[in-house]
Amino acid sequence: MAPSLSNLIITCPLSPDKLAEVKTHFKSVHHYPPTSKEKVPKELASKADVWYTNYLGIPDYLNFDDIPSTKLVQLTSAGANLALKSPALNSEQARKQISISSASGIHVLSIPQWILSQTISLYMHLYLQTYNLRANQKWQRDIPQLPAPPPSDFGNSGRSLYGKTAGLLGYGHIARETARLLKAFNVNIIAANSTGEKRRDEGYIIPGTGDEEGTIPSAYYSTNDPESFKTFLSKSDILIASLPSTPQTTWLLKDEHLEILPEGAVLINVGRGDLVKSDSLIKALDKGHLSGIALDVTDPEPLPEGHPLFTHPLAIITPHTSSNVKGYFEVGADLLLENVKRIREGGKPINKIDPEKGY
């Protein structure tokens, strides 16, 4: 018999209108947003069938024994590495009883826009132009932080995306929507995943977004095959990483990998900061091999005050905010309701995390 999933606890922010909608789908709903600073009482926790929580998962003052009725934990994050470490979810018993689902798929409304805007900003050096005009209050067309252009060139401020190749390192929801958007700029798309094979997207898809059948890339490469991975990197004028943090992805990009990228390549990272060491990125920038980087995630994270990446003229840094979008938790609640519906009908939730893989 399929679970009825009657009782929900929400520990992330949610608008009054969305909360009212969610309440129509459950017998009882209890909301403990971070701003309330109230702890979920153990009596309520023991009766909860479903949790809607942030990237940390079940609050750390609760253990598995405190949530005996829980069947589903819906996260608001694409990453599950921290939630899997929470006291309530880190046991083998918990992982057998509870389905943990990520919010992968909802970020197509925000992160691909960030990727596209930062890629264009790096290619056109818009961030430097804006900074110089604001700081100097002087009408200056050339960019002093960059090498002076040869006399035959029209300034040193811009390059075109036309005809470039973007290498998508990881081809999940974010990458698929990014690929769709980049095609409008006549960018060739290639992708690298663990198998090197095309696969259909069977996760949560917001209508009109992404690449469900995986047909946009002109070629696929394998990160598990060193030669295939090297070929992928050698073709990537724009390397866009959206990988989760797993033992396989930690420090995946090393100095020698960055050197394989085409001269003047740019790197965009919206996955996790432990993909590549900051020292390696600074070295590649200073040597002139990379022409720019845009990072929403960093090594370490947060970056300590005074870190050289903050002021490097070829780096754009944002404080892990690429996913921020108005109505974020409301979109996540739509995924929650879809997963609850599927389980009640005897099916499996979308984006169910494999604890062994970490995603």
C-alpha cells in the first residue's frame, strides 16, 4: 500500500500564499522558517511523514530515532552532500527508510542566466569597463588592466562567442538549459559526463527549458577515460562546470588539465569549489593561458578576506548566489508536491539521491 504522507514539516522560507496552497495537500502542515528560531518539537517530528528543508536536511538537533515516520525529505538544493551528513540521515537505516530528493531542475530559472551573463561579461570585459568608469569617472574606452591592443584592432574590450565551443562539464539540468541558451549565440556544445554517453533527462523539467533528449551536444566525452577527458578539455574554449561535490569530482581539475584548455579559454564554475584549487586557477590566469574565470563557488568557501581572487583583474566572483531567484522556495514547493503525488500513487520521487554517489 502506498504511503498516505499526511504530515509535513517545513523548515525553509515559504510565502503565505504558497504555504496556503501546500496545506491543501496534507492533513497537517507545520512551518518553522529560519527566521522563527523555534526548534521543531520532537513530538511533531516523530509524526512527520515529509520534510521540506534547506540544503542541510533535517535539523541537526534531531536524530533518526526522532523521525520514525519520515518517508520523504525534499531538499531545496541541488547538492545533497551536507544533508546526507546530518545526524538524522547519515545512518544506513535512515537511508533505507527515507527517500531524499534534491531540487535539481528548479535552478534552470536562475543559474544558466548567471552562466550566460558571466560568459558574455568575460568575453566583452564588461565587468572591467563598468569598474573603471565607476572608479575613475572618466570616459575611457581601452582597459588598462589588459594588454594594449595592436594598432589593427578595434580596442581591447571584446570578443565574440560566435563559433566558439562550450564544454559542459556535467550535463544535468543546469548544463542542458545553458546549452539551449548558448545555441542562440552560434556556440558549438560538447559535454562530458562519467560515461561519455548521451542520456535522456528523467528528472524534474520546467516546461520549455533544457535538452530532454540530450541532442544538443555535438559530441560526448567521459571524465572516467583520461584520454577522452583530455580531448574534451582541448576543445573547450568555454569550460562550464556544474558538478556536485563527490569523491570522484573533488580536485578533478588539476594544473595539467587547465593547460590542456585552448589558449585564452575561460572557465565558469557553478558546481562546487572543490573541483579545482584556487592556486591552480591563479597560476593559469597569471601565465595567460586562461583569459578569465567566473566563480560562484570557491576553494575555500567562503573565500577569506584579502584572498587574491577578489581583486584579480581576470576573475569574477559571486558569493554562491547564482541560484538566487525571486520565488525560489515556491518553485521548490511545486517539486515537493509532485514528489508527494508520485509516492502516494505508488511511484518513486523525482531526483531521488543515491547516498553512495552523493547525488
